[in-house]
Amino acid sequence: MTYRELSVPGAWEITPRQHGDPRGVFLEWFQGAPFADAVGHRFDLAQANCSVSAAGVLRGIHYADVPPSQAKYVTCARGAVLDVIVDIRVGSPTFGRWDTVLLDDVDRRAVYLSEGLGHAFMSLEDDSTVLYLCSTPYTPGREHGVHPLDPTVGIVWPTTARDGSPLTPQLSDKDEAAPSLLEARDQGLLPTWEAARAFISGLG
């Protein structure tokens, strides 16, 4: 298993070693001790989620208040998604920057995003199945979003599905109503760089 830090500080791409034979494939998609060695702190699992999405479904940009926010370790067990991590931490030297990782059932990569970062993905195939390990439970009053098509952020979303057919973004009503990044900042809704760093530094 190899770790690569993304251009958004606090986010990593994790590539597992796959063991295949005529019966199929086996891999370890999370390892606690190597994770802590690579990232610098442990990952406390509080909740595991699964979402299944049609091609073109766009989820995010989602985040939670800091503290405690919600760190996520995400992989795609079936199909393919373009996973996007956005630096929404006010005061961060990379505020507004985003990076992407293709999560699919071929390379079987995962991404980890630490507390205070925004997360989104677009499904590239019907029935794409995404699994999340979360550091805290879902708490509706502390969960927020930034519009995933906000031109200020400028995420370049795919226009073609895995099979070559055209993609049309499909958003939930909640994501459609989400503010832009700058609106969320001006309303005091975004986490700060200092608060996120302080919280993470307290993790063992």
C-alpha cells in the first residue's frame, strides 16, 4: 500500500496492493498502523457509509464544522467516480485549491481527507458504489455544503461517462441550493485553517 499526499494539504491518495488469481482479487483497503505512519495520526472509525449513484450524479461539496468535523477514507467498490477534495479552510495557503483522484474497481485506490476539507464526487457509471469510513457520526446541524458547480472553485467535472456516453450533472435539491465558496466564507460557514490544524494536532 502506497500513500501520496495530494496538492491539497491534509489529503492523500492510497493505492493498495492487489492479489489476484483465477478466483478473483483480494486487497486490504485500510491498514491502521501504516495509515498513522504515513499521515501522522490515527484514524478513529465512528461510522461507515455506502452510496450507490447513477452515471452523472454529483455529490458535494460537503463538509462539517470544526471541531470535530469529519475525516473520511473513501473508496469505490464498484464502477468509477471522480473524487474531488477542496481546500475550504479560511486562512489556508491553498484556500480554494482542489485535487482529484479517479476511484474505480480497477486500481481500487482510496482517498483520505482530513478534518476541515470539502469532499465531492461525480459518478462515471451507473450503480457506482462508494464506501466511506468516517471519523465522526453524521450530525445534520453541523453538516454544510458549497455548490459543486461554483465557478470560483472551478472544478473541471467529466463530461463523458466510463462507456463514452455524455454525462449530465445530477444534483440533489440540497446541493443545488448550496452557497458559493465566497458566500459561505462571508457568512462564516467555513472552517478555518487554524481550527483544523489545532484539532488534528490533538489526534494521537
